[in-house]
Amino acid sequence: MRPPRGPVFLERRSYRRRRLIDAARLLPLLGVLLLGVPMLWPQGPEQGVPASRAILYIFGIWAGLALASALLVRRLPDEALEAYDAGVGDLPADAPNRRPLRSDEKAG
Amino acid sequence: MVSLNVLTAVCICYGAFLFLIAFAAERAGRQGRSGWLKAPMVYTLSLSVYCTAWTFYGAVGYAARSGLEYLTIYIGPSLVMIGWVVGLRKILRIGRSQRVTSVADLISSRFGKSNLLAVAVTLIAVVGTTPYIALQLQSVTQSFAIFAAPEGPGAVADTQSLALWVAAGLAAFTVLFGTRNLDANERHHGVVIAIAVEAVVKLCALLAVGIFTVWGIGGGLEETLARIDAHAALGQWQMDNGRWSGLIFLSAAALLCLPRMFQVLVVENEDERHLRTASWAFPAYMIAMSLFVMPIAVAGLTLLPEGSNPDMFVLTLPLSEGQSGLAVFSFIGGFSSATSMVIVAAIALSTMVSNHIVMPIWLKMQPGQGAMVSGDVRHVVISARRVSIIGVLFLGYLYYRLSGGGTALAAIGLISFSGVAQFLVPMLGGIFWRGATRVGALAGLATGFAVWLWCLFLPSFGDGVVLSQAVLAEGPLGFGWLRPQALFGISGLDPLVHGVLWSILLNALVFTLGSLLSFPSPMERLQGAQFVNVFQHSGTPRSWSGGTAQSEDLLIMAQRLLGAREAQALFQDEAGRQGVKGVLPEPSADFLLRLERELSGSVGAATAHAMVSQIVGRAAVSVEDLLAVADETAQIMEYSSQLEAKSAELVRTARQLRQANETLTQISHQKDAFLSQISHELRTPMTSIRAFSEILRDTPEMTAAQKARYGGIIHDEALRLTRLLDDLLDLSVLENGQVQLALAPVRLSEVLERAIDATRSDGAEMVIHRDRIAEGALVETDADRLTQVFINLIANARKYCDAPRPELRIAVSAEGAAWRIDFIDNGSGVPRDQQAVIFEKFARVGEQKAGGAGLGLAICREILARLGGSIAYLPGQGGAAFRVSVPRRSAKAAR
């Protein structure tokens, strides 16, 4: 007897998508933190970090962020975001995107 | 060396090239071949309008002066783009669902469509952008001057007029492609594609100069890096931390708030999903634009003579190396940056100025009610746009002239950023906080703008130009805590960071306090919910293109309110009237008025107006929500009509029940009456029979004549009893359906003849009118039974007609497959309250002429029911009237 795999697969996939959305939301924060690091560097003509290393660090982080963003976008289909917006999340891909109005919500 | 004439020719050719591209794109868009125009890459490239001439030329100068600080200008927007899931996506969705046309529109629309707020935002935007446009004009004239320098100072003596020419050319381009059509979407395919091409041009130009610097002059990557490290001023990391963080914040805010960025990011956006590509492609573009800035700066500083303008290294470096071709390319790159910025900024500003300042004034100046302007006002809007574009560019030129185009102008870039960054507070506050109010937004903006003016804008003209040295040093009127660059006595901060910090902080503080202390209007609250919960409200994003989409939406809405068939008929009719093929008419003003009228019948005038104007123009509630309302309204209407129907049915049933009850009560009374009657009827003959039979038995001395008389009475009474019992038996047989019918064709006249003959024995003097011709009709029935009915009716008439000269009219007429035989006398008829019961058993009208047992009509009814006909009382004929209808062919015979 085989276990029912469909629902488990769906659940796992939507869970994964949720975490990807979390990652996408946290990415700019990570960028702010990493690009804030230069503020901690020693300054001044003598012991200051060489400009070339600063350039390599900043551009490296920057390009890494862009790359991470590209990878996230690739892994994160638009429907996942739509479902996330609508607050359903676990619906299959072919389900309608509209969330039914709750009874306590006004339609207008 | 490139001559000025060649350069001018290059500029003109480049301009013509842009015209051609924009024209081709517009034409492709009109012909529906706009697929490639809507590619996500085009969107991303159009965002590069962020990189103006100030960044193209100025970044190198910035790097030469302040090292790596220039990177902040590119890092901020990159971070915003990378975080698109959090902020930009929401702004885009709001822009789409609310059909926002500018940053002023966004803010005013969020805060209850306040025009005052829109005017405030527009004015700040104009004040913040004008110096920036002047900066572009300056950079173009400066770059011209670089090429003109070898030809002597006289060659380009008139840089002012050159700036004017550039401004005029840009105005022409913008007017041509920015106001070509008044699309509800405010999208300009031609402009966007031209901007995208310019983005490629400027990127390639800067990369070309950079590659030439690194590999052409510098001797490779490692050597270039080494040379940077070796530079005395720029070799080490040296940064004011406040500026580093402050400028990243400022440039990030600028991406959202700058009118031109809002234009390309939100208004010109074709598809929300383009943001996905832009989220990594835009940062990549920014990286590419800033990658070679530092090497060029260091190379310029080391190779070019002391005192060279670092802002022009991008041009002077290739020129000094004899690469005039590269220099011209670089010049075109700078020209591209300047033109794209000016074009988009002019479009964005003109939209704001015309929508929020010119049009309201124009509408006010119209005689009569402003909103009721009839006819097409689009030409007015377009003219307003064109005038605004020219006005904005002229303002920029004027600023350039008045400021003298010196270094003061170069410093204004960041100050301009910080001015428009004031929008950030109401913008983010508005889309993430439902409690934000118009009062808070207005007060916050006013505060932020005032602080910005005082701390940044006015001092930017230089010491003693607008603010005197004394004010800068000691504060106005000696108030030290109001010193423009050390508010509240906090000195030591970088003036820019100081100004940004205080203006944004105070703006946010006043915004929050104002919002907390004030109460929003209903419109504000509605819009607040729409904005903050935009993802719940808007559903899947749809693109709005052209009039048919609107008509379709109108049809969908109308169907929900009018019903599918009526709505389609209405639309088809209108389409036919307009001469349009298909079902969907153009949403013309006449049609909308008509539709609105139709709809107002269903939902009331105010709602109909709101709904139509929602779909056609821009109104408070999103279409989806209105559709939901429409659905709900339709449901409620259906429900209430169902209720109405049900309640009408109940009323009907109740009336029927009441009638039935009345009938039953009456029948019950009659039964009681009959019982006493029948007992009386039975008793009377029985009593006389008993009495006379007792006399016969007990009186032996009776004469024969007396015996005969008494015997006759007993016989008559017995006959009466028998008749009564016969009638009752007959009725019960009829009611039980045990009767045998002898069906045969017979003429009505024969039946009537027999009936009249049978009743004539009474010897009454009643006149009977007959219609001999009609009576000739053949009918297939049981003649004996029908005769019985007729006898009954005629006898009744003889018995009950109370006229002095009783008359009976017998009329025969055809009614479908039946004959109608009416018996109408000239008596007083049957009283209304009796009409309902005369066909019931034992019913007798009144107490007059007590005769039958009240079974006659009941028997008639039963007989006719067997024969497939009916009998009814005909009121209002001047006397008692009975209508008998007999089928021409018996149902039984037909079988």
C-alpha cells in the first residue's frame, strides 16, 4: 500500500514557497546590514581599509544581492505570491485566486 | 578634434533617431504589435531614467571629491528594488487598482482625494524638480563647452541660448510623444521605448569610457586597483558614517518619491510581473553604471592637469588621450541621460500640474457647475498638459539662467532628492497604516517642506545669497536653536544629513500626531482600507487597455443590475446607434448618461453615477468592490422580490381561505337550515299522512267523498316525499359517479323545447325569448340529463322571478369547443351573498315561495360536471342569470 503522496507534496511545496517569500522579504534587510558593515571599518590614511578592498567588498555584496534576488524570483512563481496575498496559501495552482469574503467583512 | 558643428549635427541626428524610435513604437502599439514593447527588460531599462546626466557626469566628479560615497546614490534604489516584495509591489498594485497618474495623485487619492494635498505635493515636486532640470541643461551646455574650449571662448559664448535650444527641443519631443493621446492609463509607449534605448546608450557609453580607462590607459584591472589604492586622498576607505547611511536612505526614498521615477515605475508599468525581472536587472544596471566610476575618477585626477573639472572627466579623459570618437560617444551618453530625465520629469510634472492645478481652475472658471461640463474635455486636458510641459521646461531654463550655472547648481542634486523625499512619509504611512489621515499628511508635509526649505534649500544658494551669513551662524533674529544647519542646537552634523534627518523626522512626527488627533472623513477611511488592504481588494491584476475593456466592464456591471438580456439589448442597441460592429459600443458620454439612467432605476442615481464613473473615470471604490456591491444589490433585490411574491401569494391564500371559510360557515348554516327544513319537509307530509290516515282509521262514519279526499291528500303527500327522496337519491348517484350517460347528437332546440314543454304545465304566464337560429346547434350529450338541467333552470325562473311581467331570455352562443346557454330573467336576481352557495346542496334562496328542497341547482351542477360542461351564476345581467356551457362533443364520445 502506497501512502497518499499528493497532499503531502502540496503542503510541502506551499510551505517552501512561504519560506521563499520570507527570504525575499528579508533580503533587503540583509543587504542593509551587509552594506552597513563598511561603517565599522577603521578609517584614516594609515590604518584605513584600502579602497580596492572596499570596492571589491561593496560590489561583491551588491552583485550577490542581485544574484540572490534573481534566484528567488526564479523559484518564486507569481501564483505563490498571489496566493500569499489572498491569504490562502495552500490552494492548488489551478484554484481561483480570489479569496471569498469573510462574513464579517464589508464588500464595499 | 570634433568641431561644434559636428557635435550639433550629432545631437540633431540622435534626436531624430529618438523621434523615429518613439514614432515606430507608437505605431506598433497602435497596430497591436506591441508585444516586444511590453517586455520586462524594456520596463527595467526605462527605470534607468534614475541615472541622469548628474549621475553620468557627476558621479565621477563626486568620486573624485568624496571617494566611494557616490555609491550610496546607486545602492539605495538597488535595495528598494531587491525588496520589491515588501514595498514596490504594493505601490504598483495600488497604482494599478486606483489608476494613479502621479505621485500627487497617489497621495491625494489615499487621503480622500483631497485636491489640496495634491496641489501641495505638486508644488513641492515642481520646486524639487526644477533645479534638477536646470542641472541637466547645465550638464549639456558644459559638455558642449568642453568640445568648444579649443576653438576659443567665443565659439560657445552663448551657452545660455544653447540651453534654450536644448530645452525647446526637449519640449517639442515631450509634447509630441508625451501628450499624443489622453489614455486613461497615462502610458506612453513611444516615450518608454525611447527611454529604454537611451538607457542602453548611456550604459554603453559609460562602459566604453570605463573599459578604455581600465584596459586602454590603466593597463588592466589589477594595476587600476593598485593605482586607486596608491592615490593619496582616495586610497583608503574614508567615510562619514552619517552620510553613508543617510544618503543610502535618501536615494532609496528618491526612487519611490521622485515624480519621474514614479512615472516609469508605476504609471508606465504594463504588467506587475515586470517587477520580478527588474528586481535583479535594475540592481545589475546600477552596478554596471557605477563600476567604472572610481577608476575614471582616479585616472582623471592623475592624468589630467590640475584644476580640471572632475565632473567632466568622462569627456575630458578620452579627449586628452586623443580618442575623440569615444568622447563623442560619451557625450551622447551624457546627452541621453539628460534628455531622458528631462522628458520623463516633464511628463510627470505636467500630468500633476494639469490634473491638480490647471484643470480644477479651468473647471471652476467654466460657467455653471464645474463637474457638469458637457461634451469632450479631453482637448482641454491635452492643452493643459502641453502648456504645463512647456512651463516646466521653461522654469528649469529660468532656474539655470538665474542660478548662473555655477557650482551652486551641482550641489542641488541631493537637496532636490531630499525635497521630494518628504513624500515618503505620507506615501508609506498611507499604504501601511489605515489610521493615517489627510490632516496628518498635510501638516507633516508642510512641516517637512518648511524644514527642508530652511535647512537645505535656502542655504544651497550659498552664504549670503538668500540667507545671510549672520542667520546661518546665529539663527534668525538671534534664535540660536533655529540655525539652519544646527537645529535645536545640535551641531556637528553634516548639513545634508542634518537637514534630511530633521525634515523627515519632524514630518513623520507631525504626520503621526496629526493622524492620531484628527478624524478621517468617510472617503479617507474607505480609501485607507482600499490602499492598505489592496491585495485583498484588487484580486488578480488586470491590464486596462482601450475603450472596449471599459465597455466590457460596463456590460458586466450592467448585466448584474439590469439582467443579462436587457443589458445586452441595451448595449447592442447603442452599438447599432453608434455604428459599431459587435455588441460593445464605445463608452461615449451619451451612452454613459443613458446607461447611468438605466442603472439608476435599479440602484438609485447616486450609486449608478458612482459605478459608471468608477469604471470610466476614477472614483473611490475599485471595480471589483463595486461588482461585489452590485452582486449583493442584485441578490438583495432578487430576495426582496421573492419575498414580495411570497407575501402576495400569502395574501392570496389568506383571501382564498377566508372565502372558503365564509362559504363553509354559510354551508354549515344552510345545512342547519336544511336539516330543520328537511325535517319540516319530511314531517309536514308525514304529519298529514298520519293525521289523515288516523282519521280514516278512527272515523267509521265518514262519507265516501271525504274518504276519497283524505286518501288523495295522503297520496299527494306520499308523492311529495317520494320526489324528495328521488332527488336526494339522484344527487347521491350523480356525486358518486355511478350515473350512466346515453350520449347522442341532439339539437339544443329540441332539448329546450322539451324542457319548456315540461315546465309549461304550471300555467304561469312567463314570456320566453329564444334564439331559434342559434339553438339549431348540434351537441353530443345525454339529452335527458340536459333536459333535466334546463327544466330545473326554467322552473326556477318561473318560481322565483318576482317581476310583474316575468320574462326569460335564453341565449345560445359559441365558446371555443363548447356551447353557452344563458338563462336570464328579469327578476331581482340572486343576492350577492347568496351567489356563492346557490349551487350547494340544500341551498335555497331566501324563504320565499317555499317549494323545492334546494337540490335542483346542486343536481344541475353535478349533471353538467358529468357531461363535461359547467354551470355558473352570471352576475350583473339585470336579473337572475345562469350560464350553462356544454361541450360540442363529449369527451367520452371523443375517446
